Amino acid sequence: MSRERLAAQQAELLRALLAGGAAPAGFDPGRVEVEVRALRAKRRRIVAYLRPELPQELGDRFVPLFTEYAATHPREEGVRMRQDAENFANWLTARGELKRPRWWQRLPGRAVRAR
């Protein structure tokens, strides 16, 4: 097998796992779907860790909303997880699912101090 063919097959598998593509020839579609769900769950846990106010505010709606978001917004190459979490929060706000944050809540890494 040539390197070009192997690279094409790897790209096809990545599209299936990360961007909603069809399972490549020779792969069990059911097993690919299981891995897709596992990768989305991992991504969801990281977003919840980085932005704990999101699952707190959304409650039971967090999982289905994140699943919808992840299915239509695959993580792009070079986008860090912190930015991915911010993109999800912006998506929620644009849809009216989340209250608009106060200006100090939008500052990354800033804690609000009581005076």
C-alpha cells in the first residue's frame, strides 16, 4: 500500500470520527459510531471542566445541547480546548440557551473578587 493511499484512508477515518463522515470501507459502522460517541463525550467532559458554569446553568439540557453542537461543529485543527469551550458558550448564547455573561465573566482566567 502506498503512503498516499494510507494517508487518504487515515483522512477518511478521521472525517468519520470527528466530522460526521461515513465509516470508511473495511470499518464496522457500528464500531465507528461507538468511537464517535466516546470522543464527543470526552470533548464534552473537557468543556464542562473548563467552563463548569455551562452544565451548572443548563442542567439536564447540557448533554443534548453539546451533542447537537459537536455534531455540527467538529473541532478544527489548531483550535485549543479552551477556545472550543468558548465557541460552545457563544453558540449557546446565540441560540438563546444561555444568559449573556457579564463582562467580567468573559475574561479568561479572571476570578471575580468581592471588595
